[in-house]
Amino acid sequence: MFKTPSLTLLLAIAASLAAPAALAQVAKVNGTVIPQSRSDVMLKEVTAQQGRPDSPELRAAIKLELINREVMVQEAIKMGLNKNPEVSAQLDLARQSVLVGAFLNETARRHVPTEESLKKAYERFKDSPAANEFRARHILVATEADAKEIITRLKAGADFAKVAAEKSIDEGTKAQGGDLNWSPPTRYVRPFAEALARLKKGEMTETPVQTNFGWHVIQLDDVRPLSFDAIKPQLQQVVQRENVQKVIDDLRAKAKVE
């Protein structure tokens, strides 16, 4: 029913083998308590990763899974597997991974970006292509040959909007002359976004751009920086990562490494 346990669950299981009986428990197997906290960890992980709703049936399934695991863990210890160097190393890594994750989460919580730091970050990034939004239009066709033919026509002076209305297979934009309106590059698939970012205002792609939708001829009509409010969520992620990285760098600088 369940996949191989994650490092989080491995640590939760290993750390709670000797949990005192006074704690809330799911079950007791050969005198060893399975604490409720272990069930809570698994429930949280299953609902988050698999999108399953909490229910009495799910809790019963988790209880059965934990009992099965406890039986196997006890037998593994009887077999001396806990003394195997590789197994010991895996348990050490599991413990380390959980503590590192907890440290990162707590450090991020303690170093929430200030409004001032976000505005400074905006000044740093506002001139990058990723911080712009583009007013572009495109002509989408099924083959590279069709796209090359259209580029030849456009270079000869054909009107982009008229060719788009005539040739584009993008039913959502062809009636508007291929107009995609104002959009950030993140709205587009990667090859399209990269080609768009290389264009200057008024330019058209010299060669067809292939995506999973087909072959595109792209024209950039205009470009403008995104507002601070528009990219504030992304700035928060960037600045928070920088804050956490600074803490890590400071700790490493102070550490005695031999």
C-alpha cells in the first residue's frame, strides 16, 4: 500500500523505538510502544504527498502499516542488521537529513525578508529579462517548413497580423493577429520564453522556434518591467534563500574544519 519510507519516516521510527509507554500510542508490539506521534508523521506525509484526505480508513491503514514495520524492525534488530555499517550509515544520514530540514525551515522562519530588503532586491533584478513582461504575437504552424515560408513572407513585407489570421493554427490568438497580450516569460514554455527574451522591441525570430505545440514565428511588439507588486512573491523566495544561505556561510566560516 505504501512506498518505501522516506528519510523523515525512517528517523521517526528509529527515534521512537524506545518511546515511554506513558505517551499516546497507536499500538504496542511485543511490549514496544508505537507512539501516536509516529502515526501523525506518516499521516501528514501521506496526505501531503498523495493528496489523500484524512479519514478513519486511512488512519486504520497507517496503523496496520506501522505495526507491520515494527514487527520487521524488531526482527531486523534480532538479526543484527542495526549493527551493519551500511545500515548504520543510512540511519545517520536519515537523522542528518531531518535535522538539516528542520534547521532550514526554522532559519527561514527567523529570517523573513523585510519590505526594505525586497525593494532592494527589486532594484537588482528589475532590469533582467525575467523581471520583464512582454507584448508579443506569434504564428503557430505544424511544420518547420511552413514556419520558414512564413518568415520569408514577413521579411518580404507581409503584415504579421494578416499572416497570423491566415496561417496560424492557434485558434485562441489567430483572430487577434497572433497577439498574446502582456505576459511574463514564465507564462510560456521554455524554448518560447528563451527566444522571446533574445528579441529586441520590434524584432522577429529569424528562425522557427519549436515547442511541444508546433513551430512558432515570434514578434516582440513591446517590453516593460514588471511592477514590484507583480514579482513580490518571487522576490520573497529569492531573498529568503539568500538569507538562509548567509546563515549557512557564516556557520561554515566559524566552523573548525580539519
